[in-house]
Amino acid sequence: MEAIDPATGETVATYETATWSDADAALDRATDAFESWRERPLREREELLAAAADVLRENTEEYAETMTREMGKPISQARSEVEKCAWVCDHYAEHASSYLTPEGHPSPPGSDVQTVYDPLGPVLAVMPWNFPFWQVFRFAAPYLTAGNVGLLKHASNVPGCALAIEEVFREAGYPEDVFQSLLAPSDLVDDMLADERLRAATLTGSGPAGRAVASSAGENLKKTVLELGGSDPFVVLDDADLDDAAEIGAWARNLNGGQSCIAAKRFLVHTEVYDAFVDRLVDEIESLTVGDPMDEDTEIGPQAREDLMADLHEQVEASVDAGATVVTGGEPLDRDGAFYPPTVLTDVPPDCPAAGEETFGPVAAVLEVEDEDDAVETANDTRFGLGASVWTADRDRGRRVGRRIDAGCVYVNQLVKSDPRVPFGGVGDSGYGRELAEPGIKEFVNRKTLWVE
């Protein structure tokens, strides 16, 4: 398994790939670790999570550089990702006890009835490369603190990140094997899901990967949470503050090189402000700095892999062939590395890739809508349902439009984001289940009714 710097094409490091024998041994260790970890007082698990936050902050630069070298994230954004991981640790260290407090129910005189929350056991996490630390801590912080143990199968292009995350928990003082990273190929996932020692699985990734995991887990009656792709609409109504919408919209599309499930992908702009908004959006996007991700001034680094950039460019070319117009960008940059420029497409036909598929890179598709109803109809004209953003000067109007959009989360006058304090997840082809906040920590527990007479 090789980690290749997408900014240079050079091999960063080579790692030995795990075999089924390795996975089998890891499942044994996880099962053994669970028996004692589940009995550990919740307050002690919270204290260990707080210690993990300290380890993250103490080693921010090291972990940020590992991310940047392996998948090309600009170094400033990598540091922010490490801090966000520390934040989710802080959150559950403070609130897990409240979230998992037994819940009482009405009962006959002389009886006491509660719902208590017991951990399930070893949980497999199949995680992507785009936010290689955050995606893992979004799963690990709540699930481990609830008393489960974790097995991480990370993306094959970020093995150094996978091992660094295991190091975080070890340095924080977690018992051996409560969290393990397996540098395993994807073809081991089915065997792990079929194994009775594994009790649940969570995946963040593509639709095909989610369907494969859900199918295998379903055959074996394993609980799953899936966070899949998105084609998030960014709705600009006729009364929106265009300067704010364009400034934040440019960032919402291009953060992390546009490689985000919740990035703004389809800009649905009211006809009365369409031309003015496009001008502002193009100005903002063209002002973004593309370059060496280790440079402090860089805002957009390379795409994570050459093949992913090629796939993105094929989507752009197919959209142009269908009638879309390239306003800016649209061609890979003539330099070493997988660099694709921030791109804006207008005159986008509804059946072309830029409108109907997920574009996982810095490509904004701008579509004109006639009115509020047309905006909602177009926003919902997708098989995805992860996030959406609505821009309007009227907050009540924003709430009304937001309620009509089919998505797991809608932000009014803000970009879509994941936040430890609120549930996160999608509907439709964007997956099911919720991460973060109270619902997140309760996804992989046994909601046990305890009736005491």
C-alpha cells in the first residue's frame, strides 16, 4: 500500500497490506478488549476522550502535514481539521453522560421502567480519504465513548493518517485494542461483515461502496450507518445578499479542493439576480490561490489522485458537449501534480453530469430558476439528499424554503457543514442514519428496556 503525494506524484511511504489473517487476529483482539472496555465507567471513558483531544492539539503540525502529503489538503485546512477533531472529542467528553442517561417511562405503581443504552461491541468503520482525520473521529469519539470498540479500514491512499489516528488513542491512554487501524484492502470488508464477532459497521463514501456494505451487513443482520455522496443545491433567491452569497458560495464549492460530499455543487439562482450573482461568483472563484498545499497562502491544492482528476474532467467535458458553457477553468493545469482549477459552468442542461451527478472537485454548476417554486423543484430533482443552502434576506422565507427541500440538513445564509452539536446525515442516495450530537452516540447502542418490579 503506497501513499503518493498528489502535488508531486512522488511516493511518500510504502506500507504492508493487511491480510485476512491480520483481520481475524484484530477481531479477536477487539472482542477481548470489548469485554473490559464496556465495563469501564462512562466518566473514565469521557476523561480518556478529553486526553485524546489534548494529544491532537499537541501534535497538530505533525498530523496536518501527514494529511497534506497523502491527499493534498492545504496545510492551513489540515490544521483546522485536526482542531475540529479535538472539538468533537471535547464535545463528547462533556456531553456523553447526559446523552446516555437512562430514560424513564410511565409505569404501574411499584415498578420502575427505563431505557438504558448498552454498547454493541466491535464496530467496523470504512472511511474515505477526503477528510482523513475528521471522518474517523466523527465515528470514533461517540462510539468508543458509548463503550464500543473500533476497527478502522481507511482509504488506501491515506495509510499514514490511519496509523496516526491509532497513535492518538494509544498516546491518550486508551486500553490496547480498543481502537485498531487495519491497512486492509476493500475485498476484506465482506468477510469482516460476515464474521459474528463484528456487530455493526459505518461507512462514509460512494454510493456503490455504501450499497455493497449495506447488502453484506443486511445479509448478516448487522446495524449500519451510511453517509454517502451529495449534489447539494445552493439556492440564491432574488432578495439575497449577493456579495455574501458569492463569497461564501465560492468557498462552499472549493473548500478541500471541492472534494466534499456536502460541498455546494449546484447553484440555483433566481433569474432576477442571475447575471449579477454569476459575475460575483466568478470574481470570487478566480481570486482563490491554487498551489503547493504546503504553502501557507494556498487555498486550493491538488486533487487527491490523478485518476480522480481525470474522472472529474470527463464530467466537465461531457457537460460541455451537452451544452454547458465554461466561464472559468475547465482544463487540468499544466504543471506537475493532479491540479484542477476552480471551474464555473453556466447554461447547464439538467441531464448532463454537472447537474445530475456528483462532481467531486472544484466545479460549480450554475442553473437559472424562475422563482421560489422552481428553485425548490430543481433542488429536489436529484437522487441525493445530503445538504442544501438557501440565501435570502427574509429568515422566515428561508425557513419555509428549507422545509420544502429534501435533505438531511439545510442551512439558511450559511454553507453546509458538520458540527458536533447537531445531527448529521442524509436521505435518498445520500445514505441513512445520523452522526454527531445525541442521535450519533445512540446509533450503535442497544436501547434496552429495563423493567424493575
